[in-house]
Amino acid sequence: MKKIKEFFGNIPIFQRQVEREINGKNIEPTDGIKKVEHGRQVTRRLIISLLVIVLIVLAILFYFNNKNGPTPPISNATTNSESSTKQTEQNTQDSQATSNSTLEAGTADNDHLLKLSAKERAKEATDAFKTWYESFDTKQPVLEINEELLATDAGGTSPIELQTKLIDNLKASFGDQVAPDFYTSLQQAFNFNPVVVDSEKGLTISKQNEDKAQWLKTWFLDTESIEKNTKIILRNDFTYEYFDWRNEASKDEKTKDLLSEIDWDNDISYETVGVSLMHLTKNIESPEIVFIVMHYDDQYGWQVSGSIGGITE
């Protein structure tokens, strides 16, 4: 400390500062007074210097702490915004993936068809119908009741039980040769026109309304005999041929409004087969001409679909 005081005491500017301080106080500048004032000035300078150094050190530490320290917390608004953005991006990616998957599936379904000419597609569809149509086992009934039920006028057998059994038997007979919507549309037809046991005619299908769209779906079903029959059988003795719905039917006044739910101009996965029931007798009433839509499935090939149209001459 003594050396520090001597150091400052030898600085001319510092000496003049001591003299100004003594003169400002109107004190006689004796050697003792000068030493006291000199010591006070040195102490003040040291305190000020130390404070300045401490402040500089703190400023340096604060600067580097902010530069290298942890990232300031993100506000909820920012977090929610980023989360929303990420969710939107994810939804977009999922949507694109679904769209691509659907597109790829649709393309896969049509790959086979695109390789064929219109004539070849028509032949394939007609051949598939022929395979299904000629596979019927007409010797075995698809629905049968006991003769005793006729004497009691239905005998507790409900129409729902009968039509459920009939559809189950058809599924066992047809397998994958018909599409699922074939059974759905047939079930709807039976809801409008139920399978019943009639005391006069026996087992039959009751036509309860004039909705041709529902009634004609039973075109291939018949009873074994007119009087007291107990069986419903399949019919595969009607003549059939390919029908060019895209060209011929679109210009025919009798048929152009049928099967309008299908985009015939753009969807090549559909073809049509026409069946004539005009010259053969059926115990179950039906239209005279029926159009059966064949639909191509990538897994099963051409199937009989639930879309069926019909006209009466």
C-alpha cells in the first residue's frame, strides 16, 4: 500500500489534484495535511478502480453466458404454431399417400384391361358369365320345405328365415364368381318381395309391388312345379349373348335409361350380358329381357355384379 501511495505521489497530475483539494478546503498546506490528503486520494482512486474492474468482469461474464447458454424458452403461441404446421404437413403427406395408394390400386385393377381391346374385354366378360351360368346344379334345389308346412299355411316358417337360408345356399353354390353386391341387391329384392309359403302354390316369391328394379333380380330363380311345390331351383336354360351397352343401348329408347349409375364412357371395368326369358315359361314371374352387368375385380377377375336391368316387350 505504501508503494502504491508513493507511485501516485510521484505523478505530477496526482500531486496537483492533492493541492487543489487542500486549497478548496481553505486549509494551510502543511506536510502533514498533504500526506493525509494524499492517502485519501489514493484510497478513493483504488476503490473506483476496483469497482470499474468488477463491473467489466461482470459484463464479460454476462455476455458469454448469453452467447453460449441454453436457448431461451419458446412461447406457447410459437409452440402451438409449429405443432400445427407439423400436423398439417403430416396430414398432407398422409393424404398424398392415401391418394397415391388409391391411384395405384385403381391402376392395378385396370392394368389387365388396358392391355385388351374392346372386343377382347367383351369376350372375357361373356366367357366369365358363361362359366358361372353353366355351373348351376339344377338338380339340387337352393331352398326346400317339407310338404307338411303347406297344410298349415306357412307353419311358422317366416319369410326372413326362408330368404336368409336361400341367400346362404346361393353363396355356397356361387362362391367368388359373383361380387358381394350381388347378394346385397338380392337381399334388397327379397325385402321388397319376400320368399313365402303359399297354401295354394307352395314355396314361392311374393310379388308385392311394381318396382321392376327389385323384382327382376330374381330372374334366375324358379319353382319346380306349379302345384304344391316345395322347392326353389336355379334356371340356366335361357339364351344369352354379349350386349354392347356403350354403343347400342345408348341409342335405344327402350334401354338407354337403364343401368345409368355406371360411367360407361370412361370405366372399362364393366361389360354387359343380355339374357332372354321371352320364349320360356317361368313359374316365378320375371321380365322378358334381363341385362346382367359383369365387373372386373383384380383379385377374382370378371364377376357377376349386383347391377341388373330389365325390360318387358
